[in-house]
Amino acid sequence: MDKKLDPSRDDLPLVANTSHILVKHYVLDLDVDFESQVIEGTIVLFLESGNRFKKRSSSTEVACPSESNEACKFRMPEPCQIPVTNTKTFSSKIGYNDFVICGKGEKDTSGKDGNHDNQEQASGISSSKYCCDTGNHGSEEFLLVLDCCDLSVLKVEEVDVAAVPGIEKFTRSPKLRNQIVHELMALPADRWREQLDYYARCSQAPGCGELLFDTDTWSLQIRKTGAQTATDFPHAIRIQYRTKPQGRSVTWTSDQSGRPCVYTVGSPINNRALFPCQEPPVAMSTWQATVRAAASFVVLMSGENSAKPTQLQEDYSSWHYYVTMPMPASTFTIAVGSWTEMKPEICSSNDVATERSFSPSEADFRYIGVCGHMEYPCRFQKASATTQKIIPHRVFAPACLKGACQETLLPLIPPCLSAAHSVLGTHPFSRLDILIVPANFSSLGMASPHIVFLSQSTLTGMSQLCGTRLCHEIAHAWFGLAIGARDWTEEWLSEGFATHLEDVFWAKAQQLAPHEAREQQELRACLRWRRLQDEVQNSPEEMQVLRPNKEKTGHVSDSGSSVIRHGLNPEKVFMQVHYLKGYFLLRFLAKRLGEDTYFSFLRKFVHTFHGQLILSQDFLQMLLENIPEEKRPELSVGNIFRDWLESSGIPQPLQRERQALAECGLAQQVSAEVAKWVRVNRRPRKRKRKDREEVFEKLLPDQLVLLLEHLLEQKTVTPRTLQSLERIYRLSEQDAEVRHRWCELIVKHKYTKAYRDVERFLQEDQAMGIYLYGELMLSEDPRQQHLARRCFELSREQMDKSSAEVVAEMLF
């Protein structure tokens, strides 16, 4: 693939000026309206400035993030009214002043309804445009810059936290609002309930002055007249806003029962189209949220508590969630729909006992060891949490999937959670919700704190695909969430670890004997080798590099803004190079150290770095320090960077392992079966009676995948052979990984009798069907191309936006 990448279109800007001021806590108060497909309400930000945010010389001239290089000018137009767009919601609708900021030569970007919209720009942005210093805007005021996109901002005001009854106990100077916020944020971890309570009270305090604000494509910019430094800027501000139906952080769709729902989709732009926030991962914050929706809906969020609805007037319910562990804003997750909680047909008394005995309580907050993160109520310091193998968990899905959930998913959760605990120790999060999301979900799974989204594709066939994907998402609790990448370009620190650990967890969950576990893991390594080889042959070289910023990894501008390379490239969503190369690096290191030594080190690493952000060198340096001298010849951070992380293609150390992977026992068994099918395929339609029938062995799902991949390499496979394949292995009933290869065979050999299987796959397995569209179009067969276009038209409106963009490019 020689497609040229355009940095102005492919790169994702992170514009928040986190080096000057940080959001430490968010309080969201939102209404969800399915009729207008809008989420609206308020968000209150509690901010903290650092000691270095002192008033700078007025001679310093710095540009703000707008189209013009001229200094931004603020003016105050006539007040106007907010139209009441939804009379069913409970957010207050009040008049406000619409403050407009226009640079020289710019158009007023205010919406006609009297609010500021983030405007789309066809040309995108340059990779350096937002890397500016906003600590002091020349002789003007300090500018707070938030990541914001596809939002209508209605009003911004300072919050009078001094008006909250009882707040005086937090400070000797009750009239100094910023000091009150500082003292509230400084409360010790064991007073977290009191802290959340006062955050909520402060969020409902009256406003004490509107603030000037403006929006552009990627940001919301706020300032207060006369506040020239971050220290002077208000430390509690309220933003009234609403999302847009086409906003890219959430998707409005229908579930498998045809009922409306909305959920965060793991968008490349993260949550900036859901609420104004600081997106850079260094902006670690806590949050609490109250969400109202019609009483028929269930609201699930990435909160610590298992929220129960509070009944409101007019058939509405309110749901409240919170978190006390500071995390990046990108981890915030919400899903609102007519979900049904799926419970086992027979509830195990052991499961009930587990959930009851380990419900969180402050009384059990006992310290064990010392943690290196900022202070919060950490589970690694709770005696009961360290021995809790299975955390409380729930499963939600549309009612029509009840049977599949009970049969396939529910029995797997306890053994998978227990396996993860046996490998890595303390579960970082106190509970887990699992939601089967709608068919338009563009991945097999997505992990957030306390909640995992799974595709319906994981529920078909045997337990293999469901089990491995569940293990992958559970692994993200440690790698990707409790331990995050400080630079988002180092995606392998999340996906490489989860891919490597999913095999280990799954083997333990199945209680496989050591030799069986090794054989299955070697087979999966063989399959991944083939996928990696295919990926490096069909993707731009620069997108194959795991550490693209090299020595500049983790660097940001003076203001804290940065750019994520290729973050907006729609094809990146479907690439697996970070999963695969990261997996093979960790597999290489585990083999070099020995499995026992490696996983003992990994537990030590988790205990050292949980609750923190890391770069590749943090992991590698600590690893090498724990390797005996005799086991690390030619191993150094520099060598690993060179061979694995900073080069495209297949790493040189991995090239030497290719033959061994192909010769593993389960792969050899597949090779013998392939030879049988090749003989069957060559036989004439009318055979001699003395020809003996081939006897085919029963194969594991991963073996079936490998078998079909080998048969895809055959130039011709007859309809008769394809019919026998389907009958013997019952391919249309297998899991989605197997059916995907089966569909590829159908398309390649134009096996018209099974086109229904391709149509079903494209409709029900959208997370995996994207490139099948390409195969259908490349065949240049009119019937196949018609099939592709028909399926796309049926699912286009519901399809994930990135997926739809890629498919449309293939079809038209």
C-alpha cells in the first residue's frame, strides 16, 4: 500500500494547556433525549494551578489557537435567550449573554440559536498549529484551553463555592474561592465520601460572573477579565452545553431488539464531543455524574458504584455514578439503552457470597505496602481486595440475547477473573459491568474502568472467541487503565500487553495442563505471525512503527498541547500492528527470562506503577534491572527500541522464529488435514469405488482458522469441496473468526449457494466484516458487487462512522 498520509488530516490535536492548569475533578449533570438525539446539561470543572503559573511579563506575545495569528479580541453582544429544545428534560433553561471572540478577518462562529458551535474545517489542522503557549496572552488575560469538538457551548460562568453552607470548615479564608477549591481537593483519601459530597454541593452553587469564551474546530477557550495567570483564574467553573446528533464521541443507534440507545464508541477523538475536557493523558482527574433519562432506559457508566435509578416526575429516572481513582478523561464511558441484566438460570451461592463479602467499605481501608501514585482510595492497599479473586460483576444486553449470554458469556466470567488475579494479583477496579453493545460496534471489545463493551460476535460458536476476548478486555484493567501510556502513540503498552496476557489468562481459565497451554499458545502465535506478515505488506511503513516519535516520545509543547500522529486516520482503527508487534516483543522477553521469572517481574511492575502513566523505557529499564546478567546478552533498551519499537516491518529477532511457529504440534496437525482436503479437491466428480473416503480429525477453533487460511492459498477449490467443508465442520455455526475465513473462501471461489452466510456476516458481524467488502468489490463479479452494495445500504445509517467511511471508499 503506497497511500500517502496527510498530517493535516490524519493527526489528532490535543490542545488543552495542561502545563498551566489541570482539571482535577468533573461534576456532570446531564439529560439524555432520544427524540432530539442530544445530551445536554452542565459540567463543573475544579481546577488546580501550579507554583510556576506566575504573572509573566506583559511584553510576552503568544498566539491563541485560532485561525488568525492576530491576538483574539473579545466583545460582549446583546443578551439573547436559549431556546427550550426539550421540555421533558430537567436542566434549567435560562437566559445568557453570548460572548463572541473573533480574530482579525474571522467570521463570527456563533450559531443562529445564540451559542458557539465547534466548526468543521475541511482542511483539518496543521500538526503545529495548536502547540502554543497560553500561560499568559501577552498583556491580556490567562486563557484556559479545553479539548472540545462537535459541541454547542451555551454559557460559561464562575461558580461561587463560598456560598455553599458549611464550606468554611475547609479554609480560614472563606471568601477566597480558589483557596476553598484547593483545600477541598487536598482532602486525604480516607475522606473521599465527604469530598464527593462537597464537590456535588459546590457544583450546585450559584454563578458569580459569566466568563468570556469561544470555540473553534478543536477547542473551547475561556478567560476572565483581569485574570492574567492560572493562579488568578477561577478554579471552579460551570459550562452549560449540549452535544450534537452527529457528534463523534457517541453513537445514537438501535440495539438488537430495535430499541434506541446511545453509547461512547471509543472514537479516535475520545470524549471531547461528549463534554469539554482536558484530553492529554497527563490530565488525571476524578469525576461524578448525574444522568437523567426516560424511566424505561438503563444508564451504565464507568463508575465505581453499581448505580440504582432514582424515580423522578414524568416517568424519568436519575442515575448517579462516581470515581475516586484519577484517570484520563478519555476513559469516561456511558451507555444508555433498554438493557436487561442477564443472570444465570441458577444463581450460585458462592457467587452471592463473593459479591456480599467484598462490597467496598471505608472501614476496610487498610494500607499494605506503599504506592507510587497520587493519593486516592487504592485497592492495592486494601487487605480484602488483594485476595479477592472474583470481583462483583453484572452482564447487560438486549433481552433478545438472553439465551446467548446465559449459555456462552456468563459461565466464563468467574474463571477468567480468577485467572487474571492468579497471574497479576489485585484487581485494580472493585466491580465489572459487561455490556453487549449494538451490531454497529466497530470492535470485538472495549475496556473502560468498571465496564467492558463486547460485540455480539463474541457470543456465537463455541466459547473460544468469547473467552479470549473477555480475557483481553480484563487484562486492560491493569495495562491500559490502571497503568496508562503517557504518550498515546505508544499504543503497544496497552494492546501488546493485553494480547499477550489474553492467552495466559485463557489457558488458566480453561485449567489446561502446561503442555496443552503451550501447544495452544504456539498455535495462536502462528496465526498472529501470519496476520502480522499480511499487515506489514498492506499498510504504510510509517504506521507500522510502535514508537513513532522516537526520542521525542512523551514531549509536549510549553503549554502541554501535542499531536497524536495518525490519530484521525480512519484505517488506523482496523490496524493490528500495535497488538501484534507488541505481543511478539513481550513473548520474546518472556522466553528470554523464562515464564516464571517474567510473570513474577510483571506483578512487581504492576505494584510499582499502578495508578501512573508510563513510557516504554519505564517498563524496559525496570525489566532489564531484574534480569540476571547471563540472561541479557545483546539486550538493552537501545537495542529493543531499534529492533522492535522504532522500525517498520517484522522485527529481525522475530524473523528467526518463523519456522518454529509453523512446526508447532497443532499447526502440523492442521497441515495434515490440509493435505487431505487438497486430495479431495483434486478428485474427479465421479470417483472409482476403490478410492477410500478421507477421515477428518476434529479441530479446535484456532485450528479451523488456520485450515481455512491454508485453503485460501489454493488457486481453486470446487463447489463440491466447499460444500463438504461446510457440512463436516458446520462452518456457519462456528465463531466469528472461523466464519470470517469461511466467507473469504465463499467470495474467492464465488460459491453462490453460501452467499447468505456472507450477507449474514456483513449484517451481524460488522466489527469484523469491513474488509469482506473489499474482497467482494475486487472480484469484479457483478453479483458480488451488488451483494456488497445492498448490505452496505442496509447497515450504512447504523454503521460506525469510521467503518462507513472506509467501506464507502471501497464501494464507490
